[in-house]
Amino acid sequence: MSSKSYAIAILSTICLFTVSSASLAADNSLIEKRSPAAELVQIGLQQFRAKQFDIGIASWQKALQLYQQQKDSKGEMTVLETLAEASQRLGKYQQAIAYSQQLLDLAQRLNDRKIEAIALGNLGNNYRVIGNYEKALELHNQGLTVRQELSDRQGEAQVFASLGNIYFDLGNYNKADILYRQSLKIAKSVGNNNGVVLLLNSLGLIAAAKEEYKEAIEYYKQSLAIAQKIGFREAEGEELNNIGSGYHVQRQYKEAITYYERALMVAKELKNPRIEGAAIGGLGLAYVFLEEYDKALAYQEQSWLLAKRIGDRRLEAMTLSNWGYTLWRARKYPEAEQKFRTALSLLESLRSNLSDNDKISIFDTQLHAFNQLQQIMVAQGKSEEALEIAESGRARAFAELLSRRLSSSTSSKAEQKSDSSVASLSSVNIADIRRIAQQQNAVLVEYSLVTDPNFIGQGKLKGEYIKLYIWVVQPTGAIAFREVDLTKLNNPIVDLVSDLRGLLNDANSVEQNPQNVIEKYAELKQLHTILIQPIQDLLPSDVNTRVIFLPQSMLFLVPFAALIDPQNKFLIERYTVQIAPAIQVLDLTHQMRQRSLKVNLQEILVVGNPTMPSLGNPPTQLPSLPGAAKEAKAIAILFNTTFLTGNQATKVEIVEKMKRARFVHLATHGLLEEYRKGDIPGAIALAPSQTSGQIDDGFLTASEIIDMQLNAEMVVLSACKTGQGLLTGDGVIGLSRSLISAGVSSVVVSLWSVPDDPTAMLMTTFYKKFQTNPNKAQALRQAMLATKAKYPDPLNWAAFTLIGESQ
């Protein structure tokens, strides 16, 4: 995808400042009108309104000195508040933070809760603008507590809006939407027209992020009409920019330019660098599509200079991406590469100290830059450097989480936090990739889907896939690159995967005739043509040499083992197949396996058909799985152990046993979105229980698993859809990721609902083969082939996949 329509993205500054008792007001009851300091405050207000900004600020600074000399705390607070807001409006955010911090300290010393809430809000807004989201969230949540204690509904609405802005920046649009609507409801009820203007704009941004551009423009126009009616010029400038961007996204460039130019006039009148930078950046992108590159480049440079002057790292990264995109379109590849690399460095700095979930969310808003830079490197014939970029642009939060977990036993919390920050700024290089391929003694196949570079979108990576980049890394370290043109397909690759998923999720369509199976799954042949045939000559001739596929996006949902070649052979018949989210994750799971060897756990935990918990409203018990009990019994016999079933298999009991187990086999129901607590989809059904009056519902969620401390060599989830989850730039967010994050080095999960009898056969065969050959990937291949011989439909044997370490 091309860089985003940043004229929209950079204007997610709704409710950036909180209007309060001082806030550049014409009248202020806190100041004694006849004092020299008060006169300076009024003079400063007049100068500021006359656009004499520096002179106005100088007058307020003199007033501040006088109030401090007179020990007039109320006057001092008023001027500090005014200086903080003025600095904020002028884009001088570090200065605004300094004034707001002084205001907060003074308000807390005087126990002035109202001013304390205002200072917390302004600090939070400024920290958000400079990209310190963790600090911004902390301050706004403190402010929300104070507002609620004061029963300040309007202030509460402002905090909701500010929190919405942070979650918008992080790419968590659903959470932002909820917060904006909460704030809008309050703003309307208390008659806060300024708040209504800003929040309508916010909802327009959310609509645009969801590609609902006409709806977005309607929100912007509603906001613009009210802003013009009440004389809210800053909001008017923002809305003009956003309307321009809405037309821009729909390729109506002339209309877009008209609105950008109107926004630019307002910005220059107000001397507002953010609105000016957005307008200029939008004009630059519009002229790219009109192929007026010199004019476009001039605008992009101006936009970047404004962003740099403001000190907003997120905004600066966006303007650099726009500039790099323009250079790429002008075929100035080395210059474009430099701009994107600088942009990515800035974007990396925004991710430091965020939670795992927020890192995932914000990274999804940054994928376009990695995608674009890959294309620039390929255009220059630098395919290995493109692989470095592709690898750096996937599973970053996952890799950082695993790195922290690996070091947790030997490092203090402060050291772990420091290590996390360092890890986020580093990236895997070609030497690392070669080393990992040699360490794994496997052929690595990494895929990268390339979106339409002419598509201007907002928010997360969108646009039609036009190319597929494929890198094949041999155990020797040799790297080959292939490229597939996706525009020549009869059916888009997204549709192929979607149609295939429909077939594999239809348990009523199982086919027993092997020839009919081939005819039934035309999509498996087509996907083989796209994914395998371009690299067929690079794959190993030895069936025991593992081929580790590293998919991207919806390719994680493809059952690679079941792809059908031109000779009507399934891929699993020719190769030992494994899946991983990233090359760097392979290295980390290998390290986890080495650590588990030192722990030397021996216990084996086998669970089958626990007493099922209830789900829904009204609660309905999940159906019993007698076949799962038979499967668990057979596996327990193989390992000369017992298995837990019925009321024995409570969640409380299983969680404790998992901490001491080397192998864990859970044959039960797996759920995806049907039951969700926390930010991560996925849950395992275990028996409910009651202890000391506390009722446990029996569902072990992915959000709970990720916080566990496990050392298991392997966990097998013999349940439905346990390999599915939320598709992100960080891979599949669900049960498998949570288990590996908790310390499990190998996980076997399913991509769809699996029938009982074939699953029982596959699992028992898998463990038999594993006992004679401790290579999990080869054991799974043999189990698939044996099951396929009796149950030829891939629906019966191809659902399970191995993620993580094979040995």
C-alpha cells in the first residue's frame, strides 16, 4: 500500500486541549483586575487574539513572574494554565508540558482538585502528541478519577475523548469509537458545542479508518457546519483538511485540493503548524496522483519541516513516509529508501514501554511503511535487504515478549524493561536469518503480500494485494527470491482463501472418494500454483527435511500440508511441513526448548472430555465429547499414565498441573469468539469448580494463559479452531501465541473444527511416531499420512499444524 492519507491520520487531534477557567478567556474571576499582573494577562490575551503570539506569551511570562513574587498562587495557576494552552496551540509541546507540570505541582500543593484535573488532562494530551502513550494513558486515567470525584460531567467527557484519541493512535478503533460516543453523549447533554464539533470529527476519523468514506465525510461536514456557526476556527481548519482527505481517498483529487487549500488559509491565519502541515502534506499527495512530482516533493518537504518543528514523532514519521512515497513514485529509489528508514526508526520509538496488546495494535497502523520499503528495496534489486525489512515487519511484539520471558529468570524488572526498549529498536539481519536456517537445519519459506501502491487508505494496511514476494532460505544459508503477480489471477487470493475456509468448515460435506476429493478442493490446487510452484525447484528432495512456512495475514489460515500439486499429490506427501510466525520467533522457541531441557520436567498431563462448562444467556452446557475421552485414554496408555476426565478435569486442577508438565494434551472444546475475557480471543473448555465460595466457570482463556509460567516441551490442543485467532501484523493472536509466550516451545493446534474419529486416529498415531522418532514435525507428517489413507478428505486430517520447535 502507499503511505496513508495522512491529512486525515495526523488530524486525530480532537479535544487536544481542555478549555478551563483560564483557557485564553476574555474574563477571569481568579485575577484581581487592577493589579499590574492582571493587566499583563489581559494585554497578553489581546496580543494573542491579534496573532501576535510571541509578544502575547512574553506578556504572560512577565505576569507569571509578578504573581510568583507576590506569592499569589491563584494568579500563578491561571497564568501557567494559559501559557500551557497557548504553547499547545502553537505546537510547542515540550514547553506546554513544562508549564502543565508546574501547574499540576502547584494545584496538588494547594489541594485544588479542579485545577489538578485540568493539568492532568493537558499533560496527558501533550504526552500523547509527542508519542509517549503509556504516560498519556496514566495521566488521563488519573484525571478521570478526579473528574468523577468532582462529579464534573463535562470534564469526564473531555477525558473520554482524550483517551479515545490515544486508542485511535494505537489503532484500537473499536475502543476509540466507544470512548468517543460516551463523550459525545455527555457533550450534547451539557450543551458543549465545542465538544460536539470535535467528537463528530473523531467519529469521522473512525468511519474513515473502517473505509466508510462517505459516512466519514458526512461526519466531517456536520462538524464543519457547527464549527463555522460558533466561530471555532481551529476545528474548521481540521474539518476542511479531513473533508479533503475523504475526497482524496476516493480519488477525487481536484475536490481534495480545493479543501486542502481552504484549510491552509485557515492554518496560516491561526499560525497553527499542525493544520498547516496536514494541508500541505495532503496537497503533496494529491499532486503525486496528478503526476506533478516536483510540486508534490516541495510540499512534502514543507510538511516534514513543520512536523519536525512541532516535535511530534508520529507526525514526523508520517510526513517522512509521505515524502518517501512521493520519491518512490518519482523513481528516486535511494532517496525514498532513506526517508522510509528514518520514518521506521521514529515509529519504533513510539512502541517503547507500551503493553503487548498496544504494541500489536499500533504496529498494525505502521505496516504500510514496512510494505512500501520492501517494494523500494526490490525495485533496486536488493532482495536480501527486502527480506530483512519483511522480517522486521512481522511478529515484533511477539518476539519482544518472548525475549523478555527468556530473560525474566535472571534479570530484574528494571533490566527487563531496558531490554525491551533495546529489543524494539533492533531488527533481524541477513546474518541472523542464515544462522537460524542453519540452526533449524530446515528450508525457510517467507511470504510477504504486497498491496496496491496506488491505494491511499487510512489506518491499518489496506488495498488489494497485487504481488506476492517469496524468499527461500536454505540450511546452507543460501537465499533465493521469487515474485508472483497476483493481478493475473482469475480469483483474488483473498477470495481463494475465504472459499477454501468455507469448504473446510463444512463438516457435512466430507468426501470419501480420493478422486472426488481432488475435484472438491480446486482452491487447494490454485493456492499451490501461487504459493508453491514458483519455488518448487528450491524445495528439498528429502521428505524428512523440514520446510518451515512463514505466512502473512490470511495465509496463516491456509493448510499448507493439504495443498495439491499438478500431479494431484498433497504437499504433505512430498515434504515435512511446519509453520512459524517469523524467523526470529523460531530462534526464540529454540532457546525456550534449550531452557526446558535444563528444567527436566517429566510429568505428562492428558485431559479428555471434562465436565463441560455452560455458555450463553441463558447458560447452556457445551455438549459432551465422549470421543475425546477415548482419545485421551489411548494416549495415556501410550505414556503409561492416567488421564483426567469429567469432574476431575477442573480448570483449577489443570492450571496447576500444567506448570509441572513436560507434555500437555487437552482433548476438549476450543472456542474463539464465543467466549472472550480480556484482549486475546480463544478459550479452552475445562470443568467448572467451586473453591472457598469462589465459582470458576471452567474456561481457560488465552488472556490467562499468556500470564502463566510454563516450561512444557509441547502442548497439543486437540480441539476445534485452536489455531485461529485475530489476524494482525504480529501474526495470529490467540491460544497458540499465548501458550508459546507462556514458555511452551512447541504447540500443535487446529485450523478448523475437527471430527472425532479421524482426530483420535491422528493423535494416537502422532504420539506413537513421536515415541520412536522425537521429531514432532516428522511425527505429525506420518500421522497425517496414516489418517489420510483411511479418511482422504483434508477436512479430516489437515487441520492440525505444528508451531515452534520441532525437536
